[in-house]
Amino acid sequence: VQLQASGGGLAQAGGSLRLSCAASGIDFLMNSMGWHRQSPGKERVQVASITSGGIANYADSVKGRFTISRDNLKKMVHLQMNSLKPDDTAVYYCNAVSVGLTSVKSYWGQGTQVTVSS
């Protein structure tokens, strides 16, 4: 299983970045996909998720600014981040979750750094 995240970098406050995550080794349609982030000294938190059917959920802190989407044919998930704030600075991780009858499987990508300057 591999979740390869890309698209992080440096942006100014008010700017935009688009993160992408390419999945392999999983049944993509059976997985909900999400993006989490972790800032130094803080816990990793989920910022957005999307079900295989395309239902998206967002953390209050990013609602109206971030948009998660998925391409089931290409097995990719994206996070469009607009109106970036310095508080969005974190390492962003792609996550895949599949819920079976008797178990839950969760996979993580390697993370991509997002830095927003004021």
C-alpha cells in the first residue's frame, strides 16, 4: 500500500495550494480518503474527508476555504486550499480508511509540508 502525497510548499497568506495523493495497493473504491495535518507540538487532526460516493466533510477551521475531491479512476484525492492562513502551516498527511465487517484498516502517506507566511 502506498499513498504518495505531493503539492506542498510555501505560500503567502491569502494564497492557494493544491495537494494531491496518489493511492496504490488498495481497493480505492472501498476507502474513504482524508487529509490530516500536524503542526509542531500539536496532535494530528483531520481537516477533510471524502467517502467513496463523494460525500465530503470538513473541519470547522477550513470550511469554505478547503475543498477535497477524489478521482476514482485515477485513484487520487486532492485538497484545494484557498485563502491560506499562517495557522494552516503543518505537515499534511493523506489517509485511507476502509471499514470491513470485522476490522478497520487505515493507511497513511508520508506527509507533505505546507508553510504559509504572513
